[in-house]
Amino acid sequence: MKRFLNFLLPFAFCLLPFAAAAQESDADARPAFSLSTSEVFTTRDAPNFYLTFRRIPQLDFRVYKVRDPFAFFEGLNDPHSLGTGDANVKQERTWLERFAEWKRVQRQSVRRFARTQASHDYRVTRRAISDKAEVAQRVVLNASTFAQVPLLNGDQVVTTWRELLPNNRDTEVRRVPVDLKQPGVYVVEAVNDLLRAYTIVMVSDMGIVTKSSPGQILFFAADRFSGEPAIDCNVHVVFKKKTIAEGRTNSDGLFEAKLPDERMEDIVGVARCGNQVAASDPGSWTLGQPGRELAAYIYTDKPIYRPGHTVHLKAILRWRQMDSK
């Protein structure tokens, strides 16, 4: 569901084949949209998410606060995405699409250059003004609006609104601000007719850093402003929709999770300290490596030999022990 005058006469004629080749397919003619987030916000930040859409005149948004983060992450089929992935996406772009992409990249480079000429405080102020103007255009919705696609859980709704969008044919990306000042894990749902998309917005003043090695993951939880260790935080390691390790951080903010001896992918670490919740993907490629492996270095006593010379070989063998800390 993841989910876009005249010149010289001879020149106009030569463009006709490209225009015919760029005729949109049935898949491109259908409305499509998707949501995504790329960071964990603090209570001092302005939380937002990104909306990618085409042929959508409006979207209804609902934001839910997750009550039990451990149960929530255990219930995800894929910890990196919400929903299904059956959107029909063209794999090969036409000449006009590639040209449009090139123009988009050039616009972004010019925009980035222009932004670097302004100070950080100025950009933050301008963004706050833009967010305020965008929020002012929203249409407030009530519960009776959601008859066709009911709310996931009415008791956990934090805010709802209708976003008015330009009904363009080409795919666009928009940064959407959302007013979330309280810490927690939030699910954002976008609805248009019977189409739906989801993403997660996380607000937390606590951060966790992980280091993985064969058979274990080391967690460090700390305050994101002061850097002080977060003590006695409840930490869960979730794999294949169940908790495989659980414990609490010590006085140094550390927790070492022992893992089963098997290949693991898509592991998620979730930590909760009071009302502060943080989640992290530790990365699983080191977990599948052996904790102890034999390393060898073999070489000759000379770089070059003459015919009839005896070749002598030397070998150094040692056991390489993976560092667990």
C-alpha cells in the first residue's frame, strides 16, 4: 500500500515518441499514499512525520497513544513497517520520469544550499511559522466522521484532523507536523476512503545505545539532555513477536541481554523508565557470527624460488574470541 510553448516545429515532433512512452499506467492512475518517520523526538522538539502521496485530495489523520509499548512491539509482524507491502510500483522509469527526478534533485541541492546560508535559529523560527500556518488550515474531525473506517481504539485517540492536499498526478512528499508534547509511543493512521497507512512517532527524553556481539546485546540507557544513566529501566528484547530477554538497567544504566544460540533478524530492544519509552534496532548481523573462530595466516620463507628449490611454508593458527563488551 506503499504508495505519482511552443518551440521549433521539428523539435516538437521529435518529442512525440517520448510523450507516448510516458503514458501513465493504470497503477499510476490510482490514488496512493504512505507515511514514514526517521527520528525519535524529545519533548522540546516539534514532532513530525513524512507523507508521500499522489492523486489524493484529502486525508483523515488519527493519532493514538500506545499504552503498553512492550505488547505493541511484540504484536508487530515486521518491526520496521506497519501494514502491507502490496503496492504495485513500476520498476523502470520512462525518460520523462528520469528527467523529472533529475530536476527534483537539482531543486533539492539548491534548496539545501540556500538553507545553509541562514542560521539554525532562523530556520527553526521559519519552520515553526510554517507549521502553525499548516495546522491552521486543518479541519477538525469528530468521532461520527469515522463511520466507513472505524477508529482502531477510540479510548486511545490523542488528536484527529483532515489534511487538504493538492490532487496532483505526480508523487509528492510533505513534512506533516503533529502536536505531541507528552512522552510516549504514538501510532499515526492516515485514511482515505478504504485506504489506510500507518507510521510510529516516538517522543522520549531517554535514549538507548546498543552494542551487539554473538549471543548477547548490551544496552545503555541515558537522559538525552544531561547524559546521566537511566537507572532501573525495564528492558525487553523482542524477536519473532515474543520477548526473548528481559531485565533492568543497573546503576550505570547498563543491561546485558543473553540471547539464544540461533540466527536472528529484525530484533527490537524496548526500554521504559516511568513514562519515558525508547526503542532501538540493535542490528543483527553480528549476532549470527560465531563467538569463537579459527584464524590462519600462511606464508612462504621466500617471495620467489628457482627451479629445484625447496619451498618452505609457515602457518600461524589462533582462535579469535569475539569481544563481548
